[in-house]
Amino acid sequence: MIPRMLLICLLLMSSAQAAEKYGKYGKPVPPPDTPYASRDQLRACIAQEDRLQALRRTTRDLEKNNQADLRAVARSGEALRRAQADVNRDDQAAVAALHQQLDEHNALATAVNQRAEAMQAKADALQAAHAAYQRDCYHLKYRIEDRKAVIQEKNQVWQE
């Protein structure tokens, strides 16, 4: 019974230390003497957040398209395998049709690979933007009213 209580106490102490170090949302808590960010810094960080969200949406859409492309390649490959099993190798027209289907499958696979490379470039850009955001903005200490004011300014500009 005593070792169990000891284990519980140790877990509670480590949880309290983690909460003190990382705060309520897992974000590192800046030291108490850290100055508050200026509104200009907040504007820059909010603009970075907006770019990051746009990149996330684009990357997510490209990933969905890539999944659909991969399913299309798999269907094409399966159709090609069925056609290859059923082809009469003595019939030159059937063999030529199979070669045409193979060429179409290869062209589809090549196009999907090219789109996947473009998607990878966007994913790399997202990762770099996220790293920049963490480096530049994640540690900022700011007043909630300053952030609200900056967001309100941004919304007014969009409405105009």
C-alpha cells in the first residue's frame, strides 16, 4: 500500500512540475521577467499564423488529391493485370491494345509522381514555415487585449 501511495505522490509532483514548465496547453511558459511583445510583433506573428494555416489547407488538399491519384493508379494497375492475364498472345491487335493500356498506366503513374513531388515541396514549405513560426513567435509573451486589438484591426482591413 505504501509503495502505491509513493508512486502516486511522485506522479503528482512530476505533473505539477510539467504544468509549471509547460503551462496549460503544453506551450513553454516564458520566464516571469520576459517583456511583453509589441503589437508590431503580434501583427507579424498573426500574419505568419495566417500563412501557416493557408499552407496547411493547401497541403491537406494536395494530400487528399494524392490519395485519390494513388487509388486511380492502383485501379489502373489492377485492370492492367486482369487484361494481361486474359490477353490472347497470338492476337497482335490484343497485344497492341495491352501495350497501349500499359503506356496509359505508365503515363498516369508518371503524372501522379510529378504531382507527388509538387506536394512534397509544399509539405517541405509547410514544415519550414512551422519551424519559423516556432522560432519567431512561439515563445512570445503578450497581453490578450493586444492580440484582440491586432485581430480586430486585421478584420477591419479585410472588411474595407
